[in-house]
Amino acid sequence: MRKTGFDRQKYLDLQSEHIDQRRKRFGGKLYLEFGGKLFDDHHAARVLPGFTPDNKIEMLNTIADEVEIVMVISSHDLIRNKVRADVGITYEADVLRLIDEFRSYGLYVGSVVITQMADDHRQARNFKRKLERLGLKVYRHYPIKGYPNDVPLIVSENGYGRNEYVETSRDVVVVTAPGPGSGKMATCLSQLYHDHKRGIPSGYAKYETFPIWNLPLDHPVNMAYEAATADLDDVNMIDPFHLAAYGEQVVNYNRDVESFPVLKLLFEQLTGESPYQSPTDMGVNMAGVCIADDEVCREASKQEVLRRYFKALVAERREEAEPHQSDRIALIMSTLGITREDRPVVLPALDLEKRTKGPAAAMQLPDGRIVTGKTSALLGASSAMLLNALKVLAGIPDEVRLLDPETIEPIQTLKTRHLGSANPRLHTDEVLIALSVGARFDENCRRALDELQQLRDCDVHTSVILGSVDESIFRNLGVHVTCEPVYQSKKLYRKG
């Protein structure tokens, strides 16, 4: 049985209470920057067992009639076709997906802001036209020379003053993005500047989860956040402004610390004084006081660091890139005193590969048991492991065959003879389809399929890099997969 380390309801109650306090403090419009993911906050759910991916949406639903969503995306991420690794789609596509998700919850999406936009950013101009054809309002924000250090320029007509003003109609403006580094805070501060010019009272706060300010700098939960943002060169650090103002050591991270002088000066120029003395003051973050079992969260966070390490290794292998990210995460692992073998599914997968001399996979079930799968003439390692796991969960004896060779062979013939596949073995999607067909006539197939939901949050490790199909199936099942940074074949061209 999976252990819980986080009090979800306490968190929702405290966050709502503190946001209400911020609204009353400013007395007008509140720009609420949402750090991390609004939907699908799987990182938080993994490192704080008990936190659910939809926590933030649940809180917003309590004030849905007062909330307006502003989506932010960086022009640079559009140019790079940056991908959200957890859902496997580009930031551009994720903006559309998130808008659909917000609307499905009855939340109002007012507009999209494209930040860091320059004249030569063709992809950004094309995306702007696409959004406008879909009926969305789009605003442009521009690079500011010397940001975030040249504060006088930033807080001027040649800085924030150049940005297009985002017209909003509700009191709580939630500013969110597909991922970090999109320009959410700069968008909020630009709005404060323009509101003041228009005589509109407004304020700013940040709804964030990580790093958790009242946990130690080297707490595994905070170090897991640093591992998760290794590609951004983010660094957790003691908030120097908070230390100077209050004599208290709390944790923040470099980008907020760097941006804080801009926000403080902006408030001072607009209202005569700043309501915040440190970047930590800006945050609405009660996650630390909602940890119900610290040891459970520590262990979950260490496992997340290991997942991030393997993901970095695979990304570097695919891109033939230098090991900058994996080296950074390796340092975090060293600080935490963990190695790759501390991920329970790693050694079973590698041991099976060594014995069978072929790709292998291992899964840890909710009760801690390890199930493995090897490559055969009929099934790939992931497919075999998936069937074995479902059999164990359903209490089906190992000698029982869920799929007969007579069922598998016609599918293989279709793949190789008619669809041009060089690999006759069944992928996980094909196995699940065959299992679903078999469930019409076979009780064991029905029992196995009934256990699919038990795979959510299970861990898997494979001895080779997964193909896109198997990767997608495991993602949809909610399984956390890592791989060795090794390809099954030596081909230079690879699909997906």
C-alpha cells in the first residue's frame, strides 16, 4: 500500500485563506503568478505523496467567478520547440491544451501573452496569428536590455512601458504558463506598472510550491526541485533579502532573488513603499506546514532525483549532448547519499538483461514486489513485463497464458507483411488491445484488465531506451518510467 506524506485538505484550506488575505491587502486587482503546473503537477504529487496533480485547480474552483486566466509563453520556447517532458508535447501545443482544460473546469481564459518577442521571431508571429484565428486575444511583451539588473530602465516607459497592456475584466488574474522561464513574473510586474498609469489599484503575489521556503536548503524535497530544473540552471539558495530584513534563514531560488529588486523598486515608485521585504514574502506557499510524514516525503523525493537523473542521461544520449544536466543531478545525488542502484527497479532489469542477453524491464508494484519482463519472439520486454504485472495483481498463476501465440501471430503478420514494420514483437498498446479482445471470452483477461488502474504511480526501469509508443502508453497509465541511456539497435535513424 502506498504511503501518504502530505495533508491535501489542510493545504487547500491554508492556501485559500492566504490568497484571500493578499486580496484584502491590495484592495483591488490581484495578479497571482502560479509557479509550477496548474494541471498535471505530477512532480509535486511524486515528491509529496498525498498532493494531487489537480490541487491548484480545486482551490481556484472555489472562486471561479472571480478568476481570469492569462497564459504566458516565451517566444524563445516557441523557437526551440520546447517540449513538456511529462506530457510529451511542445509548449505551443500545451498552451492550447491548457486553455481547453481550463474551460472544461468552467474557468475563464482571457488572453495569451507572448514574452521576449523580437522582430525576427517568425515562429512567435505565426503562433500569434494562429491564436487570433482561434478567437483568442494575444499580447506582445518585449526583451528589456539589462533585465533584471538595470532596474531604472526596466521600470520606465522604455522598459515595461513598451509592453502591450493586457486588458482584464476580473479581480483575480491568474498568470500561468506551460513551464518555468516563460516570463510569468515579468508579465505581472508589467501589468502593475500599466495599472498604476491608469489609476487602477492592483497587487501581486506568487502561488508556488517549490522550493519550500521553510524546509532546509538540503532537504530532499527542495533538492528534487533543483534536479527538476537542472536544464534551467536554477539554484536553490538562502534568501538574502529575507535574512537581512528578518534575521531568518529561508529557502528561495536564484531567479526570484534576482528579480526581487525590480519588484521592490516598482512598488516603491508606484505606491511609495513595498509590501514585500523579500522574494519569500511574495509567495503564498503553505506546503511545508502540510507535510504529515517527513520521512515519506524524503524518500519520495530521493526517488524523484533518481528519475530525473536517468531522464537527463537519456535526453543527452538522444541529442548527443554534453552531460551538463546529468552531471548537475549527479552532484545532488552525492549530496543526498544515493546512487542509481537505490532505484529498486534498476538492478532487477539489468540482471535479467545480463541473464537473457536481451532487453529487459522491471516494475515495482504498489506492495513493493518486483515484476520483470524479458524480450521474446512474441513480445517486447515492456509488453511481457506489463502482462506479468497484471497477472500478479490479479492473482493469476504464472503458468497461465493471457495471450496465446495464435492470438499474437496474426497481429505480427499484419505488422510485418502489410504495415512494413521490421519488429514483429508486440508493443504495449498492441498487447492491451489483444487483451481487451480476449476479455470478451476469457475471464483471466477480464481480471487482468481490471487491474490496470493499480499500475498508476508504479515505477519501471528498462535496460534500453523505450520507443515512443511504449513511452506514451506508460505515461497514459501513470507509470513512472526510467531507462538506461542505451539504444536497442545501432541504427542511426530512429522514429520518435
